[in-house]
Amino acid sequence: MRNFETALKQFTDYMDSKVDISRNMPKKFIAKMGKKYAKIIVVDNQRSAYAFVDMDGKIWKSASWSAPAKNFPRANIFEPESYKDFEIYGI
């Protein structure tokens, strides 16, 4: 059985590893669980919605602070190779 929380933590840790501290980019990626989605939030001098992850592990681009863009999923947290090209500025 795949563990959602573990895969979600692996995804946020991976995104944190892409932050270049030497370039003065104090960003942190955190996950906040909701009813239908986990919201991935980028925290620096402000907070913004980076992406949403549904309970099947699909990663959706953020359309706004409170909703995903539901046109097509961008990747899956259970398949790390699917999000290896994500950048800290967006999907």
C-alpha cells in the first residue's frame, strides 16, 4: 500500500532541495491537508499556492489560492520521476 503522507513529504522535501540558498531565496514548501486536496504552499516573505494534490496522488497546477486547475494533472507524488522537472517558480 502506498503511503500518501510519506509521498507528500517526499515531494515537499524534493521541492525544498531545489531552492538555491546562495541566491537568497528563502522559500519553503509545506503541505496543508484539506477535505479533497492537500495544498502545497510556498512560504517566503508571503504565502502562495504552488499546487494541489488529490487523494490519488495526482499533482494539479494551482488556479488560485483555493482551487486547482482541473484541465489535466501535471504529475503524481507516487512517481518521483514525473515531477523531477518542476521548478520552484511553478509547474
